[in-house]
Amino acid sequence: MGHEAIKLELIEWLTKLDDQETIEYFKIVKDSKSSDQDWWNDLGEVEKQGIERGLRDISEGKTISHDEIKSRYDL
């Protein structure tokens, strides 16, 4: 399916959409693509702290590979 067909399909779907949360999400995505605003500034403090903690864990080697988790939990 080409890009134009996909866009038309999405437009048709969006015109029938009643889910306010999904509509608001698409508005945020649209606005984020059309501005020079950094998404980091839209995050709350808890989200920023979580990202910073994750980055710190990575730099300190405190990570587990995807394969190890799959093996550990028989996934």
C-alpha cells in the first residue's frame, strides 16, 4: 500500500474516531513534529528522573540483555 493510500485510510479512520485520548495523542504527535520544541521539556519530573536513572544504569553497566531475560523467564 502506497503512502497516499495509507494517508487516506488514516484520514477516514480518524474522522470516525471517538476516543478522545487517542485524538489528543495524535495532536501531540502532530504538534511535536511541527515545532522546534524539545520533547524533554514536556516530561514531568518523575519521567525525567526515570530516564536519567536508566541512562546512569547503562553507563555503570547495570543492565541485563534481552536474551538473558528471555532465558530467565522462559520466553
